[in-house]
Amino acid sequence: MDFRFTPEQEAWRQEVRQWLRQELGPDYDGGDMETPEGRAEINRFIKKLGAKGWLTMGWPREYGGGGKTVIEQMIFNEEYAYHRAPYAGPGVHFIGPSLILHGTPEQKAYHLPRIANHDVWWCQGFSEPQAGSDLASLQTRAVEDGDEFVVNGTKIWTSFGHFADWCWLAVRTNPEAPRHRGISLLMVDMKSPGITVRPIIDMTGRHHLNQTFFDDVRVPRSNLVGQKDMGWYVMTTTLDFERSLVAGSAQARRVLEELVQYARETPGPDGTPLAQDPVIQAKLAQLAIEIEVAKLFAYATVSVQMHGGVPNKEGSLSKLYSTELTQRLYDVGLQVLGPYAPLRNGSKWAALRGKLIDARLLATSSTIAGGTSEIQRNIIATRGLGMPR
């Protein structure tokens, strides 16, 4: 297998890289989603991507896409992640692609251009207090009433729900059906009466998660995605796209490069650079190998997409390996920083801008969100290896 890129693809990488460096600068760290001012700055940047046709470049042109190939999209995603550019939201990354596959012509015509132009933010309403890994046990109900569904229930871990415009909501429409049937997928306007969003503060003190309550929320039947009671298949498509972490290895590579540079420049207890410590050398070398493995898993996912498929077991392999690698990476990073590891940005002695400690705390959830590592191993076993359930 030849992993080399064509001259045209390498030229595209250089174009993307130079634009990102010009727009973001060398020390950009993803922006601040916590404040309205920070979100406004991020929105301005993402709108620039939309204006260039880069935000949804891999989508078909008729849906507001740029008509780029899957490989060109992958190259863009790698550079975007490496430069820590702002996250564009679930609408771009997995809700829009799912709507392309499952939506009606009217739904696509209305929603996809708005996602492509970054006119709206989306959130995803799947998990519930009693339905996480066992997602098929969700209990949020939607009852038909004429041309509308009336929704009652609660969702949890709703990222961006406090400012999202729309919610990609999984609901139970037939409680008598087998668990994986009787579920439907609705697009819900977050300004609808009866929606209450309450913040959940994570362990770093940030607010990006929420619990969302739906009390007699009315949703037009035209907002049903796919067939009624068959929403499980729409949900799994969404999760497959969410788990395809093509950019994970690029993010890890950036952190590793910073750790290597820090080890070269920082003396250890004996006065010699940390990079000369054989234990640190071995740990960093092991991470370099694992990052290459993560990249190959991601490329396998891209290969499925190149041939018109939706990654399934490939997405689970990539998600499992990348998220567990992220935790190992930050664990090693904190060991390399030693006594400076707990110091956050703003401290006089903070190393690497004090970002690693919060990054490690946030990485704790990476093996839970989007399906736990245990769920990914089950998918790999049954759908990848053909093992019995």
C-alpha cells in the first residue's frame, strides 16, 4: 500500500497550512467557547471557512459542499486539528452528513446550506440519565398529535445546548416495540416553548455540557428524519460519523512535538536535558509509534468513505485507539513536566502554557463520550470479528 500523497494533494496541504498559520498564529489554542465574546470570535473564524467553501468541502455541491475528495477533506482535517483551530460543531461533523443520507429533500434544502454557512449551531440529544452506553433504553417520549409530536423527557451531557439553535433528538415513539425499534429522530428548534437547559460544570470548571428538559415541546411532523420508529438506524449513522476520529492523531502529534521540544530545552535534576533521560526517551518514542498507528486507523476509516461507505467497525477502532492514546499521551506529558504539571496558564512557572493538566482532565471523558471503550470493543468484536453477541 502506498501512503504517499500526490503533488496536487501536497500542494493542497501547504495551502491549508499557510492559511491557518496566517489566520490563527503559532500559539492559538482553540479559542474560548465559555464567553459570548469568545464564541463570537470563533463564529467569525468558522464563517470565514464557510465563505471559502472549506467548512463542508467534502459534501456534494448541491448541499452547500465544496466538492472536494475524501482525501482532500482528510488532509484539511489533519491540518485543522494540528493547528488547534476551533471546533465547528456537531452540525458540520456528523449531523449534516447524517442528514445527507437520511433526510428528505425539503429537510436537506433548508438545513444543509445553513450548516455549510455556519448560520446555526447544533447539539445532539441522545444520552439520558438512565441511558448512556445502553442507548436503546432511552425514555424521552414523543407522542403524535395531528401534524406534530409532543416531546417529554430529559437529555444529559448536551454539549453546546445552552446556545445551540437546533437539537438532533432521539425519542421513543412506540414504547411497545422492541427496544431498538420504536425510536425516532427529530430535529427540534431549541427556541421551542417547553425547553429548559441547565448547566453541568466539568472538572476543569468549564461549562460546555448541559442537562436539557423537554416539557410538552411541540415538534412539526415534517422534522422527523427517516421513518417513524426507525430512528435507531439514523442514530447509528450519526455515531459512526462521530467516532471517525480522522484528526485525532494530528492533535496528538502536535502535543508530542511540544513535549519533545520541552524535554530538549529543560534540564532534569542532574542538570542534563530531560531528553537525555532514557526513561523519558522510551516513553516519548512509544508515543510516536502509537500516534502513527492511530493515523493508520484513521486512514482505514477514510478508505471506507472513499468507496462510498459509512465507517462502522473502522470508526470504532479509530475512536477506541485514539481516545485511549490521548489519555496515555497526557499521562506521559504530566510525568515529563514533573512538579510543574499541576500549574495552569497564568502561573509564573507554568510549563507549555499550563494546558496539559486541563487537557488530561478533559481526556477522561473521551473514552466515554460518543460510546464508551467497552461499547467500541463490543462493536469491533461483533461487526469486525464476527463474534457472537
